[in-house]
Amino acid sequence: MPADLFTVELLDGPEPDAPALPARVMPLPGEALGSWLLRHAAPLGIAPEPLLFGDRESKLTADPEWWRKPDPLVIAAIARGTGVAAARIRSLTLLDWPGYGRDDIVPERFGRQRFTSARPSQQKRRIGICPECLAEDDIPYIRRDWTIGWVGACAHHRAILVRTCPECGAKLRLPSLGSRAHFAPERCTRCAFHLARVPSRPASAPMVRLQQRLLDGRPNGIVDLPDIAAFDWPVAVALFDALLGIVWFDTKPKAREQLFARIERDFGCQPFGDASEGVDGLSILAWMLDGWPRHTQMAFAVLRASRPRRQMRRWPHLDAHVRAEVEAVLLGAWPDQNNADRGWWRPWIETLPETGDELRAMAKQERLPHRRQRLLALADVRDGLPVEVAAEAAGVMARTLYNWLKRGAKHGLATALERPKWQYLTEVQAKEMIDWIGAASPYSPQWRCDRVVNEARRRFDAEITVHVAHAMLRRHGPWPKRMRRPKRRLTVAPVYE
């Protein structure tokens, strides 16, 4: 539009071997090459392609993605036409990134579509935008990092990038260099919706840290994962794919919902939803890599996923050395079944005639929920999962799973699967328990019911219910009784004539 303002620099005279342009627009910090060229040609009312490129360079820019990794001849032509140094132009591209390829181009690279769709999204020049950055810009422009397919958030504002227009649903794309339309990155190219006014969604801090670690290491081709090791970029991408494949391949929706709820609770992030985006994939990776390898072990258990060796069979296309490194990492995350620290229950669990897969097959045929739960938990322990992780995946306390193991080691698998037969305490036993509870200090924290249950088992080898233990604590404990307020009556809405 004629009334729009542009930041330009007046030239005293034409540069050697450069067209005599009346002004030039300089690149802004972190700007993408395509964004700068569109802004450069806008004051002259001409498309960048005919302004800067001849027939020879136009052939080299036939690929729609050329602006990410342009040919040196194209950079030389841009330098001649704009008067900007070639080194500065290279900094606007991904030309210096080793092993640059589709992993950096495909939009939503770590999203669900990567694992559930035979043909991922192929739209060219896809970008994301940070509404807060555009709102703060004196001159709105597209950052280079926003054009990378696996980047999902703005590190400066910790806001999730917007990749779709909320008004018309169009995928946000950078205009082609042959377009003569006015370049307004803060507007949707289809409906002209003001993207800077889109409410920003907060990104979790662990996800932003992982993304920044990838951005810092990607130019060198080395990704440093502190709890594991430093990997070449192809190995790191293959490892990320393998970890996300655990989540998306052959898992049930309810199990995924359980895992996502845990991640959302730990990170305080927004719900993932059915169609998980690339930023959600980064959050899943950040959670699985956090406190390595406990969270990854938990993901295996919660999802009832195939074990690492079987997971690696899903990636037959990997190079031999990449496959070997990824497999070593996954197998290292799975506890060694021959570890002597597994505890007193090890001889029994390892001599079971049933394998972990056989126990899971028995669980599928089991109708009683409590037996199914115990079979799945024992299968995880049989395969080498730590008791604490297997108990958390089963939704029980670690002490409960230890009790199941104790009964199984003492009386066999059938006893471990059955609920204990609750016993009534005799009058003498009940009086002894009451005296024991009454002797507690009233200034100490109130005891839990599990403590009474375990004490009855220790003293009399009797199994009492939690409800009985709660009643004994409430009636005979020295702690102040809580006042029970009457339930509030339901307010009935008035009826208007």
C-alpha cells in the first residue's frame, strides 16, 4: 500500500557491479532469507525474483525450498543486487548446517502425523509465527528459526508457534519470490486476519530447554543430551523417532491418555488432544529424557509397549551404525535382569515358567480387574522393570506390589493374584491394637491406615481392611477429631412467571 513505511538506507552511489537502486532494506536480526528478500523488493513494487535474478539464477531457484539452502551462485547474485555481504546472507539460511535435509524441512516433524500417516504433510514454504514477536516488531518479519520444521515454540516468549490461521484455517506459508503482492507477515495471506492478535499459548519450560539445546547443537551437527550422551544429528533424530514410536505405534488410546495426563501434570502444559502437534512431540521427548531412564521405563509400562528389541524392528531403513547406537541407548534404559540389586524376590520372579509376554497374554484373558492388574504388574517386573516404576504404572503403591511379590514367592503365583482373605481380630488382639494406637503422641502427625494394616499383619499375621483400620484410628487415636459440617442444601433456581 502507498501509505506503508519501510526502513531503508540511502546509498551515495551504486555499488560496483550492482544495479543502481535508490535504496536498500537491510536484514533484521535472525531473519529468514525469504522474508528479507520480500521486504527488500516491496518498496520498489516489484517481485524479488525478476529484480535480483537472471535466467541462470532463476533455474537454480526452481526448487521451492531453495531459500533454506541456496546455491553459491544465487548468494552471489543476491549480494550483487542488494549490496549486502555474502557472509551475512549465508547467516539468513541453513546453508552451514551439516546433513541438512528433510528432517529440517518437514512441518511438525515430531508430531503424530509422522508416525500415523504414510504421507506426511508436503506443503512448501510452511512457517510458524510467534504472535507476541510480531506484536512487538516495529517492522514485522519472519525469523529463520520459524521456518524449521521441528521448531515448535518461541524461546524468547515461551509461546507455542502458530502454524494455522485461527480465522480461516489456512496453513501459514511464506509467499513465493515471484509474488508481487504486498508482503505483510503479520497478516494471513488468505483472509488477511491480524495474526499478531492471536492469543499465545504457553510452552512448558522443559520443552523449550530441549528445543534450545537442539538449536544450539544443530549448526555443529552434535546434540548433547546431558543424562545420556552427545550424538550426531542423524543418531539423535533416529533416537527421537524411536522414543516417539513407543508412544504412537500399536498403543491403545486409553493408555496414551494416561501417559499424556502424567506429562501434562508434571510439566503443567496444555492438553495434547487427539491430533498431537509437533510441539506436543517435543514435550513428550522432553519428559521421556528428563531423569533418564525412569520416565522412559514408565512410558513402556503405562503404554504396555513392545520391548526395545522389538521396537527397533520398526526401523529397518536405519544405517547400521545409527541403528547400533540407538539400540544401545534403548537397551541401556531397560534394566538388566541379571542385576544383583533387584532384591529378595529375584529368585522367584526369574524362575517363573511364564515369561512377561505370557503373563500379559493371561491378563488379556482375565475377567477380574484385580487379577488383570496384578498380572500386568508382575509381567513388567518379570521383564526387568524396577518395582517402583511398575507399581506407578499399575496405579498402586510400591509397598503393595512388594506384598504381591512376597505372597508369590511364599505361596506361588496363584496366591499373588488373589485378594487376601480378610480376618477379624479377636477381642484380645483388638484391645492390643487399640492400646497401641492410643499410646501414640497427639502432637505427632496422624497415622495412615496402612500403618495399622501392616502392624496387624506383623503382630498377628492377620489381614484387616483399610476401612477397619480407619475406624480404629478415628475412634481410639489421640489426635483431635475433625468437625463434620452438614452438607449444604442445593439451591433451587427460582421459577419466574
